[in-house]
Amino acid sequence: MIRQPSRHCTVELQAVPARIGHVRRIVSAQLRYWHLDALIDPAALGVTELLANVHRHARPSKQCTVDLRVLLDQLTVSVHDEDPRLPRIRVAESWETCGRGLALIAALSESWGTRPDGGGKVVWFTLPALTAAPEEALTVRDYLEPLPLEDTGTATGMAAGTATGPRSRVRGTKVG
């Protein structure tokens, strides 16, 4: 069931592998409809991680709800399931093939968290809902990698992790 009043969308599902890809496509289509194309990749990655956690860990049921909400300049993606156990970030060993999902959520989002909700819990994350023109849009690369700076021939403006010059970016918007 999908409800879509204004800038809010809710999808209810069983968190099984076949449904996770379907929900990722719904999230992508909804963000495209809201003209938030730049958020498609990080939001789809984040919702995939949260649904995979429900699939792996939630008991007694894999039933969950994905909620997308745009309020002011922020997209909040949340997943509610029926398991009351709150997840936590853990340090995965280099040989482990899982255990990095929440660390990934923390890295790609502005903020994230968990909260008890009824007999279950909600895990959520936020992304900046940019309203820039398409040529100014943020890409996943902007979230995950620093922008290469043009070589100006001097080391000025580089102290304390700051950058100056025509290619600097702050929160995905062009500066200068």
C-alpha cells in the first residue's frame, strides 16, 4: 500500500530480498517526482541497508514500513519494524562480510538515529533536500569523496581542511 499526500510517501512491505529492490525503485521514482534526483542514490542505498537489517535481524516478523518525508530542506527516510531491539553501530573486522550497514548510513547522511515505537522501533536518516537547479545538483560522489581542487600554485586557503577557489563546495552547492 502506498500513500502519497504532498511530500510524504509510505510503503508497507515484508522485508524479503525480492521486495527490497522493488522498494528501492519506488523510492527512486518518488524522489524523481519530487525533483530530488540528486538524492536518489544515497536514499536508495540507505533504504536498502535498513531493509536488509530488517530482513536479517527483525523478529518476530519481517513486516515493516518505509516512510519518506520532505520537510523544509530535509529528506527523512525511516523504516519501522516490529522488533523492539535497537540496533547499534559496531566495528566490523576486516574479514567480516557484514556489519557495516549503520556505519554506512552514518557516513552518507546528515544525521541518523533509532527510537522505540510502540512494540517495535524506527531507524531513520536525513539528507539535505536541495532545491538547486539541475546543473548544481549534488551527486553521490559529493557525499563520498572530497572534490578535487584546482592547482592554484599556492598553499593558501588550505589550512584546517578548508578550501578556497572557484571549485570549492559547501554542502553540495557551488561557492565562488
